[in-house]
Amino acid sequence: MRAINEEKTKELMQELLPDDPQETLKILEEFDVLMMRYDSAIREVRTKLEILNDELSLLAEQSPISSVSSRRKKPFSILEKLKRQGDAISLGSIQENLNDVAGIRVICSFVDDIYKVARMLVQQDDIKLIRVKDYIQNPKPNGYRSYHMIVEVPVFFSNEKRPMRVEVQIRTVAMDFWASLEHQMKYKQDIDNADEIMTELKECADTIAETDMKMLKIREKIRRLQK
């Protein structure tokens, strides 16, 4: 799979790179700068989430965030998505047409923590909310549940300030476990009983959603007893 991706990356890069070696070097350098900017945007948003979590941990009995992870799309994934969407293969096209080059995943213990963290993040005056997709209230047909936000954050460099977009996915531990298992199915070819497995996964997603809500209600009961 890795060898195939590398070969496809070379093919897609040929559409991005000119024949002139000097121009090619310039574009490669600009690509590296762009990826550095996305990495910087990830650090900015991660820091905000970690500070929020530290503060909420002091004010509440339990931290709302279990973990935070991040990733930047690899060159193959970036170019392949542009190609799949029918967008131009260029550096400008990456910034204009892709909102998920930089990604952060936040894992929460309870469903209400998801909305609390999302609300507190976008209330910060330097965060611009671009788009929300609430797959918790409106799950995908296969059962996928998560809260997605595209946010824009200013990143300061030596001689300029750049607004950079980051996709933030927020979900419970159980939702994340399910999503990781479902993700494996996407990259499996010619699986026997694939339809049966997807049906079972959908049933598990529904069970997880019901369990998440039950756990939330139990926590609220415990809190009322402690008052």
C-alpha cells in the first residue's frame, strides 16, 4: 500500500510541478512552508484546548477532555483529495479547497463535554468558526457519530500573520473506538460478509450512542446525590 501511494504521489506531483528545475525547487520550498504553517496552526489550537482543559480541571471534579491528538494530511492524501474533488492541483488550491489538511481530535468522557469544549473554544475572540457538522445529533447512515468544526486561527510568523484553517473533531471514547474500527473497513478489499460486518457495526454504533446517554444520566444522578 505504501509503495502504491508513493507512486500515485509522484504522478500527482507531476501535475503540480513545472518542467523548469528552478521553478520546481521554488514550488517544493513553498509547499514545505505551507505545511509548516498548517503544523503551526495545529500547535495554536492544541495549546488553546490544553489550557481550557487545565482550567476546567481545576474548576470541576473531572476533566472534560480525556486526550488530544493531531495530524497533518500527507502529500498523497492532499493531492488525491484535490484530484477527487475536481480541484486544481496547486498550492493555492490546497488552501482554498481543503479545510482538513490540519486536523485535531479531542476525546471526551461524556457527550455534554463535547458541546462544552466546542462552545468554549469558539468563544475565544481570535477563533473564527467556519463550519459545523454535528454527526452526534445527525449521525451518518453507517452510524458514525462525532462533532466536527472547521475553525480559522491566526498564526504569527516573523514578518506576517496568516489565518489558517483546522478541522477539530470531538467525540467520546466509545465513538472514537467505533470510528477506528470502521476506518479499518474502508481499506480492506474483497472482505467476505462485508455487508454483514457493516450491519453489525451500525448496531454497535446505536448501542454506543444509547450507552453514552445512559452514562451521562448516571453521572447527573451522582452529582445530584453529592449536593
